[in-house]
Amino acid sequence: MILYNVTTKILPEVHEEWLQWMNTVHVPDVMKTGYFTGFRLCKLDKHDDDDEELTYVFQYTTNTREDLNRYLNEHAPALREDVVKKFKDKFFAFRTVMEVMSEG
């Protein structure tokens, strides 16, 4: 299994709008591509962090790297552009890919 992580830092003043839009528009659009088997949304626990930005991680699961590559080539550019158009300079995102080696 492959995990595709999208880590996003979002400014507090657009946080609620962004989270609502991600859950009702963006994530459903990503899932409709058919390349992912599921997703998880996590919020970074910042109890000792002075950073005002909020940090979230969307973890999408896919069975193969080939499926992820197809998503990245066929769908990701347009879906990323939608986020940029809507939230411009109010967020910063980076992506990582991990292969699940074992689970308990």
C-alpha cells in the first residue's frame, strides 16, 4: 500500500472555510478520480507550539505506485490549481509518499 500525504499549514482567518471546502469539495474530487482506496484527515497536535498557523495532513491510500503516478499526472495539477485559486497565499502545502511496510 502507498500513502500519499499532503501536509498543509493554513492561516487561522481562513481555517474554517478551508476545512469545510476541503471536506466537501476537494477531497471528494480527489476520491472521484478512482485512484485512491481511502483517506484520513489528521490535525497536528500543537499544544507546545507557538506557530499561529494550523497544520493538517491528508493521507490518501492507493494500492500501487502506478495508480499514484496516474493520479499525479492526470488529475493533481488541476486539483492543486483549484486550491490555489480559492486560498491563494493563505496556505503552504508539501507532499510526501510512503510505502507501508507492515501494519498491526
